[in-house]
Amino acid sequence: MAIPKIDKKNLPFYRARILALDETTPARWGGMNAAAMVSHLRAMVELSLGEIEVPVVVPPIIGRTLGLLFFYFFTRWPRGRKGSKPPIPALCPVPSLGFEEERQRLLAALDRFVARQESDPRAKTTNPLLGPITLEQWTHVHGVHFRHHYRQFGVE
């Protein structure tokens, strides 16, 4: 099954799944609760917009190779482990607000991303694994990543 990009056409698909969550939605695996997952996805979208910055964690050639594998070939990612530490803590912020507020912040970030991607798809921001990539490339990266967490919370 093709993974829909996060763009203007597919935004309703992604919004509906976020709206299907509530603070009691249990994770099928891993240590995140619904609020933490929503906060994590928001941080990733803000990263793609250049609103937050994190260091690149792997050399570019390795990142490009891993990115090609994990975002284009092996797009059904394995389950995370409970208690595993995030490789980049800034991308897994502790939710500072209630669930509904965190969800609204994610939805607003998605709207900003889609608007910016529509107006300037060739703009580049840095992904900590892949290095600098365009907003058009981010549409696919986000699609794969969101799908993984939608599976984790049963809203795929």
C-alpha cells in the first residue's frame, strides 16, 4: 500500500487519525502515551519547518543510505521497546500541556507545514538522519513516520 504524503490533498486523512485519538488511547507497544506521541509528531513537523533545530546524528552518506532504506523500502518499521531512550531528546518533548492542547498544536503545525510546502516545496531544512532535505521530501518522510505511530496507537 502506498503511503500518502502529507500534503494538501491528504491532509484530511492525517487530521482524521489525529482526531480519532484521545488521551486514553492505549499504545500497542512502546512507552509513549497518546499525549507524548502527539507532542513527538509536532516536534518533527516543527523540525521540518525549521522552527526547531537538532544536530545531524550520522554522517551524510550513512544517513542518505539509511533514509533510502527506511523511508522508501522498509516503510513498515519495527515496534519500539518500552523504556528505550529517544536518540534525540528534543524530538520527544515531554508534553507541557493537556492532551487536547497538544493535539491542537500538532494540527496547527501540520497546517503550517502544508501551507509552506505548497508555497515553497524546494525549501530545505535539516533532518537529523538524512541531512538537508526539501519540504517535498519531508511530505513522504512525515507520511512514513506518522503511519508508524498511527499503527502504534491503532488509528491507521
